[in-house]
Amino acid sequence: MPPKDWEYTFDAVPDLIVILDTEFRIVRANNSMAASLGMTPEQCIGLTCYRVVHGMEEPPHFCPHRQLLSDGFEHTVEICEDFLGGYFIVSVSPLHDYGGKLTGCIHVARNINERREAEETLKKAYDNLDKLIKERTNQLEKAYNSLKESEKRLGVMAHSIVIVYI
């Protein structure tokens, strides 16, 4: 694939993608990530991700890139980042040079707001159904207890009736 085709592909992906170095600096950002930051891809280069994305002076504790730098493995986290517009699944994959040395990562953030909204709607429906089931179960228990009491009263009355035949 010619280099320009790779750039077009990288920029066409709707996920927010950056290539980070080992110092958390943005080496490359796709159009989606740059637009979410209100910048051009070129303006993103050299910025530290934790400052530009999270407004922090150091990487947050949940940072998957931080984890990758400590163990060299891929990591995935689900986060809420209001600055970027909500909930994201964030994954990082290590990048190595030709000698095998870790040079950074590919950082991909996928917006999952629609999924989260669907989950919340489903949870509310489940909670409502659970409430209705509990209410109906309570009504049935009361009716059952009332029926048992009626049966007891009828049983007592049946035993107390004496029929005299002449």
C-alpha cells in the first residue's frame, strides 16, 4: 500500500487515533482525533495527550498507555471523558522499532455513547419490570393468604353446622 493510501486510511477512520511516543507526546493524530480536540492533525504533534485530552499535568491513573509502558502489553479501558464528548473504549497497542525497542503505542478511542445509552435504557426497563414483578408477587401473596383465611373460616363453619334428621 503506497504511503498516501495509508494516510488516507488513517484519516478516514472515525475512531480517535493517535500514535504516542514513550513520553506521552503525540507523534501523529488522525483527522477524527484532531477535530475532537479542535485542532488540525499537524497542531497535535508534540502535545502531551494527558494535557490536551484530560487537562492534567500527568497521565491519569487509568491511562492504558501508562500501563503499556510499564509492562509492554496491550491494554483496554472504558472511560468517560467529557472533553471528548462522553464514553469511550480506549485501547493501546505497543509500537517497537526494528530492534524490538518499545517506541510508543497506537492509541485508539472508540465512542460508545450510543451503546451506553442503550444499556441505560435496558437497565431502566429491567428495573421497571423487576418492580412490577415484585408488586404483582405481593398482590398474589395477599390474595393467596386471603384465600387461605377464607378456607379456614369455611372449614370451621362446616364443622360447627349440625344437621339433625328426623
